[in-house]
Amino acid sequence: MEAAAKRRPSAPASTTPNRELALRLGSLMLCTMHSDGGAVIRAIDESGLTFPQMKALVSLASTPDQEPMTVKAVSEQVGLSLASASRTVDELVKRSLVTRVEDPNDRRVRRISPTAEGQEIADVLLAARVAGLESFVSTLSALERRKLEAALDVLLRREDIAKTYAQHSERAAR
């Protein structure tokens, strides 16, 4: 136990308002992920994907109406180094979950798109996540629900959040 504690990086002791808010938000996120008995974690495990592969696949599958992404774009979107993103995409290609094709305008660039099987896995993962959140929301009191809705209304005014919401609500409607 002591050796494990020595290996763990220690988080900087911080009492800033941002840190406190981050801890509170993280607690909420953890509760929402486990409110359905861990279905999201089970779905990830059953997919056989590593966490970076899951993030890359869901990212690629969440933007079906856009031009297929490059490895660099995947790298930036999921927070991986270019080398890690490239290895991750290679594994997804080997598993036939994504395709990699030459860009018609620039032969040096490869574009990545989910296959039907990759899209299906991403849809299962997203459905499990939404079901878990729905389970959590069902436990809220009327007052908690109104306050959460009000906070989300404010946050949905942000362009990045509004775009993500539009993409996911469109996919959920299918």
C-alpha cells in the first residue's frame, strides 16, 4: 500500500475556487457514471477497446455529417499526441472499425471514417452513457431538476457545448 502511494503522482494542494468547482463537478460526473450500475463501463469493457480507442472512435462517429477527420484532428480532439493517435487509429483500422483513405485533394493526407461496425459500437457506448444519465436524472427531486435544467440552459449558450448537444441529440433521435 505504501509503495502504491509513493508511485502515485500527488495533486498540487489547491484551494482555489476553480479546483473546488472541479471537484464538485467531478463528483457529479462519477455519480452519473455509476447511477446505472456501471453500464457505461461494461459497454466499454465489452467493446474490447482501450480508452484512447474508445475516445477516438466515439469522436469519429459523433461527427458523421462532417468531412472525415485526419489523424491530426483526432489527436487534437481527444487529447492524444500525434504518435499515440496514429497508433490508436492503426489499431481501429486493424479491427475494421474505421477506414483510412487518401484525401482526394492532398495525397499526403489520410482521412478516417468509422465503418458500420465502428459506428454501431460508438452508438452503443453513447446510448449507455445517455441511459446512465437518464437513470441519474430520474432520481432528482423536482427542485433539483429545475436547478439542473437552469444551469444547463446557461451552459448550452456556449458554442462548443451547443454544438456537441446538437450532434448528440440528432444521433439520439435516429
